[in-house]
Amino acid sequence: MLPNPLLGVVFHWLGGLASGSFYVPYRAVKKWSWETYWLVGGFFSWIIMPSLLAVIITHDVFGVLAKQSFSTLGWTYFFGAMWGFGGLTFGLTMRYLGMSLGMGVALGYCAAFGTMLPPIAKSLFPDLPVAVSLGDILSNSPGLVTLAGVGVCLIGIFVAALAGLTKEREMPEEEKHKAIKEFNFTKGIIVATFSGIMSACFAFALTAGNPIGESSIAAGTPALWSGLPKLVVVLLGGFTTNFVWCVLLNLRNRTGYQYFSGTSKPEHAHQSGGGGEHQPVGAASGGLASGHDLKVPMLKNYVFSALAGITWYLQFFFYTMGESQMGKFGFASWTLHMASIIIFSTMWGWYFHEWKGSSPKAHRLIFAGIAILILATVVIGCGAWMKTLGS
């Protein structure tokens, strides 16, 4: 089946919608510490969903994985674990910057590093399992158009970040902290930088796992679904990093009992609203005094944490489908994905009034940033479409 870049763009938009929305269900989790609900959600997004859908949709997933070389599995897992560090600090980014600005800045780094490093690395190391080098991209019109789309995307990300800086400078402190209780632009930018750079390792993990996708096709899986088996390995790496860190926090903060207990100590009971900030219940709402255990809605917490995890996984589900349709310019898939996430997360930021009280200038900048990002997805889609026409 020939690639269909326009369909690929649609799949990337669906993936962006899932990723831009995944944190919303966590707002309904009550009286659990961050490490508890993050690990519960992660178990669904990194273990249950990848394995379940790969078994249901693809052919002989475990046989395909068993045939892979140690190098393929090792590098795919390794880069997945490195991506896990980005995922760990991703929540902190939204904690300090909010959903719209936090995702915009962190994913800006993801877009730049995750899109351009693989082709550059291919130019330096020709044996790498990457489809095209930077020279290949620059040598034809479709490649130049697609690369121009990447550049437009980075401009849009810069404008969105500038909007956030404007908001930070002009918005009254009271309004900032109504929507984002722990808003801190400087701390958020530092965390977002680390998160974005490490999260870009996901693109390398997918590249390292290309032989898995090829084996899946050989086993009878349609190309559209061939990326699902490698997600099992990539996300296992991400789960490892997050599992170790969350368990360490459970031990340090003595919050491990929350997985099984219907009550929580006030000092361990954090509300998870407002873009990921974690405020003690007693301090936030005049709750019970220290020493009185709080009743925890266990079923609700598990359901909404699972929903958040499943939604997060769906971004990768649609990403691999979109990548399969982009042809030789699949390198642009990462930028499309990042731009789509920023667009939808910004919409959620508007819905949750994260920009309420900011100046007209900040509103104009964020609208301009989103418009530029939408334009970028169109330009990248046109470049990939030109390739299919043989331009």
C-alpha cells in the first residue's frame, strides 16, 4: 500500500489531541500523591495498552520480538528509558507553567531535537537505521518544503513561548496562581528544557526499533499497524525509569500505602488540578487538620488515572500510524506530532482559564503562535504529498 501523507497528517493530529488531553483526567484524582497517581496511570500507558493492542492487532508480536537482535532490542529499550526521564519531568513542567505554556516550551525542544537530530546523525553515521540523511532532505524540492515546514513550526513554538513570557511579566500574581498555583516561569523553563531534550530520545527509540516494524510486516501485519510491536519495547524502557523514580518517592515520602488504603494522611493528600500542581488538601481548602486521615475515592482515582494513562498511550498509537503514511519524509512526523500537541494543549489551557487576566498582547501572541503551528502542519503535509507525486 502506497503512503498517504494527508492521512498521516490526520493521524498525527489525533495523536496530538490525545497527548494534549492526557493530563485532564488527572485533575479528577483526589487525595493521592503525585508519585502514586503518576505510576498508576503509567502502568496503563506503558505496560497494559502497548501489549494488549499489539497482541490484538498485529501478527505474532512476541515471535517478532524474539527474532530481533540484542542490539535492536537494547538500543530501542535504552532510548525508551532515556525518554522516560523526559516524561518524569514533563509533569513538573505543567506544574510550574500550566498546560498550554508548559507543553509548548517542552515540546518545542522535542520538535527541534527529535526532528533534526536523526537526519543529522545519519549524515555523520551512514550505517544508522534512519530513512534519510540531511543531504537527502536538502537535495530535492519536497524535502526543502518539508524542512521549511519544520522551520515554520519552530517559529510558532518560539512565538508561543514569547506569549508565555509576556503573560508571566504582565499577569497579576493573584491571577497566575488562581489557574496555576505554583506558577514559576524560571523554574518551569529549566525543567522544560531538560524534559524536552530527554523526551526527544523517543524519536531515536522509534528509529532504533525500525527492524521490529519490518519484521512485523514480514509476519503479516499491515504497514499501518507495524509500529505497535516496537512500542512495546520503547514504552517498557519508559516504564522502567518512571517505575524506579516513583517507587523511590513512595519510599522517601512514605506514600506507598496509598495504592491499597481507602484513607490518606493529610500531608500526603495532594489535589491534582490546575495543570499538575500538587497542593496539600488541608492547605488548599481548609481541610481536616493534621492527624486526621482523609477518605480517598479509591475507585474514582484508579479509573481516572487509568483513563489518563490510556489517553497518553493513544498518542503513540496514532503516531506510529501517521508515521507509516509519511513515506521517506517520516522525519517530519515528530514535528507534526509536537505541533499538534501544542495546539490542543493550548486549547485546554484556554478552557481552564490559564490565560485569564493576561494582557491583550499575550493573547495576540498565543493566537499567532497557534496559527503558525497550524500553518506548519499544512506545509509539512504539502512537502510529503509532493514526494508521493515524484516532484
